[in-house]
Amino acid sequence: MSLSLDGLVSGLKTTEVIKALMDVHAIPRSLLKAKMDDKNGIVSQLQTLNTAIQNLATAAEKAAVPDGLARFTTTSSSPSVTVATRAGAAPLSADIVVDQVATNHTIVSAATQGWPVDPPVITLENATGERVQVTADSASMQDVAQAINEAGAGIVAAAVPAGRDADGNVMHRLQLRAADSGEAGQFRAYRGDIAAVESGTASDLSTEAGAAVIATGADARLRLWAGTSAEQVLTSSSNTFTDLFDGVDVTVTARSADPVTIGVAVDTEARTKASADFIAAVKDILTRIDNGSKTTVAAKPGDKTTLGVFTGDSTVRGLRNALADAVQHPVDGVSPSSIGISTDMYGVLSFDEEKFAEALAKDPDAVAGLFSDVAARVQDTAKIYSDKYDGLLTSRITGQESEVKGLGEQMERWDVRLAQRKASLERTYARLEVMLSQLQSQSTYLSSQIAALPGSSSNGGK
């Protein structure tokens, strides 16, 4: 707790004096604070740059794979057939005939007030003959459905209202549906335990009076080159034929009496845009480094020369040079400028979309290969600098953070010293006031004693 001693005896403005002295003592601490703020600013900018480099590395990894930036348009002559592309797709046109769509095996029981046996015991048998015995908590159809759902047999059960009987009692049917479509999802449901099924005494739920097989589990089936000697029949447990062609998935929703024509074509516009976006990401980083490395020289006496946050940073300068080299150096003797990637005399990166599109239309494979190689070099550079363990830029950030930590520790020690110095000054000025007070008291006492002595002038006159 500081002491306020202003004007007690001396009349000095002690608080102001101590503050002025402390301001002088705190100059080294203020310099440390300014240096720490500068370092924190550098760390923040480096971290932002490092994040951008990591994002670029991710984008480059995708672009570096064969046809990583390939874009396609798909067509189908029927709304019941859709086409989707993935990595590895190529332009194509083909006719298919959809003979059958995939279905989920589904049965319903006869309408009843409840299960005739309490507790109900049901045996479920899948397409491979595996059996699961299920026991419900009660004879209600809702409890039976719940027990089947909890059995994990790949069957979804539901109790469906089925009106009322002649006596007005509420009736329900038990609907059982395979969770997965296709022939492999076919099943049977029996009244009774596994032993009864094995002995042949259990009743098949779907063959009882009033019950029915609503749908038999079946695979989707289509034909390529239908009606020719090369006709090929393909099946799928779902309605999606994965990799019907390399990188091309086809989904069907209805049968087709006539052939359906599907097609995949290169989307030059989308591919050009994807490539342009990638180069723009590289350019954004180069521009950020350039702007952060600018130095503003004093225009007249009294002005300050301002240094950019990256000025003189050899790591950032190395990153800038490495990225520029990655996108502009030739690949196997072919310059990236041939597909529209170029750098002007000032080092500004640009992408000519029209030139890229022309090159893509002329030789798409060559353009894809060249761009892939450029992306791979960008990826390698980005990883060298932004790897979270030993990246050059990551290490630079770690070093700056260590310096900030060290400056913070120095400031903490200065805070302790300054607090001690202030306390010492307060004690010194407090003692000064006490001493002045004592001297003043002594002076007053002596003056009173002297005044009490017999006057020498009056004694001498008698």
C-alpha cells in the first residue's frame, strides 16, 4: 500500500516526485514491453502465414494426384438414372438397360389383437441360414416390434394399425423389413424358438392366412451393350453401381424398357476455375509476403523509416523464393507459362484462364500432367516450411515465441524490482518527513527555552 505524504512537513509533492523518479527507473521495463509487443506482432503474422501455407499444402496434395483438378459434367437420357464421377473418371458415352432395381425384403403378418403366445418367441433366419431367437416382454405387437429391432438382426420392425375386429378390438400387423436391400437381405420369420424351427414345427409368419410377402429382396440388375454378343449383366445389392466405369458411379431408381444413354464429359470451365483458384492461393501468399516485407523510407527529416513485419526475415524470404520457383520453373523442359502460369518482371504471379482453356482443349493429358507436377512441387515446399513438427516456418514461430516468453520473464523481474524501488522511495520520503518534524519540534522547544531565560540586557542595567 503506497503512502501519501504530500505536504506533511516539507510541503513537497512527494507523490509526484516519486512518480517522476519511478518513470525514469521504469525506462528499461518500457523498452522491454515495446520489444515484446513487436515480437507478439511478428508471431501473429507468422502464425497467420503458416496457416495459409498449411491450407495450401492440403490443396496442393489434392491437385497433385492424377486428375486432381479434373472436373466433369454428366448426362443421362432418363431421370431414373443418375451419374456421378470420382477420382479416375474419364470421358465416356454408353447405353445401359435397367432390368431390375434393388428391393428390401419385406413381409407383414396377419392382423391380430396381439401375439397368441405370451411371452412371444420369434426366430429370425437370414439368407445364409443363420438364426436369431427373440423374446418380447409382452404379447403386444409394439413390444414384439421393439424386441426385434433391439436384436440386431438387420431387420426393422413396426407395429402397423389394422383397424378393429367385429368386437371392436384394435388390430395390428407386424411389418418386418430388411435394413439392407438386395438378395443378401432376404429373411424368414417364424413363430417359435430355434428348436421348433429345426424340428419343422414352427410356423412361417409370411405364409399364414392374412400375411404376405410384400417385396422379395433382390439385387439391382442392368445390362451393358444389350442385345449384342458383348452383352454384360451387372448386379448390385443397392441401386448404386459403384465404378460401373472407372471413377463413375451410376444410380438407378426404375426399370427401363429402352436403353438409357449416359455420358461423362470434361468440364473445361470448371476445371479452369479450379486451377485458377489454386494459383490464386499461391499468389495470395506471395503478395502477403511482399506486403509484409516492404520498407517505408523517411521522406523528410523527422519522419521515421518503417520496416515491414517480414523485412529481413530470411526464413520468410526463403519461403517466398521457393514458392515462386515451384510454380514458374519448367517441368521436364516444359514451362508452366505454356498453360497460362507466368510471373512478370516484378515477380507478380498470374494465371491466364483463356490460355489454360485453349491448352486443355488441345491436349488435356499434357496439361493435367504439367499442372500436377507444379502442384506437387508446391506441396513439397509447403510441407518443408509448415510441417507442424519440424517445418522451417514452424521453427521460426517457436523461436519467436521463446523470445517473447523470455521477455515476459524479464518484465516480471523488473516489476518486482520497480515495486521494491518504489517502496524504498516511499520509506525514504516518509523518514524525511519524520526527521523534519523532529527538527521542527526541537527548534520550537529551544526557542521556548531561550525565551524563558532572564534577559541579559535588563540584568546589566541594575
